[in-house]
Amino acid sequence: MSERLPEWVDPWRLVQQRRVLEGESPLERMTRLAQQAGAQEGRARVLLEFLRDDEGHPRVRGRIDADLVLTCQRCMESMRLSLALAPDLILVADDAQAERVQAWGDPLIVPERLFLRDLIEDELLLALPQVPRHEDEAECRRHVGRWLVPEAEAPAEERQNPFAVLGELMKKD
């Protein structure tokens, strides 16, 4: 799947036509994602279906797959995060409609046209962990190596007795 997605679409017409869009979106062009997660390379693989659900509501359903590189907040090294997202959004034209449908689904406000990269970027941003870190602490130890020593193995530091000087003075008398 190397087809590039269109930048702008009319989602209302795509729903009427029950269209499926499939392609890729370059991650390096997603500026808000870069602000939150750092500069990214590669592409998000996207499949979006525009349809009406059983109740007649216009929806966008699909799948977004992307591999991101984040900084682990435990060891401060790079880590790969593979995302497999399944957006399911109800298309609405304004805030009033969004309030009515948000009790039973996630609204997507689209007055006329939809910038697809924004939709994809929003879904990726919502999936980012608040504190990125390797799932296994051992992965961090492998990156940091000898600098990450468990407390039980850390050499005990010799403590000086603050009254040792007084003891020395008393011996002189």
C-alpha cells in the first residue's frame, strides 16, 4: 500500500458513495506530533471507510498503523512504539450536533471539507502515552548498562561520624 491519501476530502460525499480510502500519510509532515513526540520518520498506514451506521448516522471507521520513535522517560533513550488504532467517529456539522451525539460516540466536527492529515494526526496524538517508557525495565538497564545499579548491589558509602573529631580531641587530653 504505497498510495498517497488525498489532502482534502468531502466526507459527506464519501459517505453517500460509501467510499473506502486506503494509503499512507508521511509522519514528518505532522507538526503537532513532532511537537509532542519529536521529529518522526516513516509513514502512517491508513484505511478509512466512510459509511452510514445502522441508525443512519454518517461515520468514519478504519485503521491507522504507525511506528513512532519516542524518548523513554526512565532511561532517556529512544524507544519504538507501534500503534494500531481503530478510529470510529460520527460526522457532525457543528458543536450543537456534537453535543447531541457524544453520549453514544465520538463526534468529528466537519462543516464542509476534512483535512485527512489532521484526522490521522489527532488520532496518533490521542494514543501517545503520557509518560513514554520501555515496557520492561530490563530494556532500560541494557541501554544504560553499568550506570543503573540496583540499590542492593550498590557499594555502601563509608559514613564519617560527625563526633569523631570530638573523640580525637578527648584522646589528646
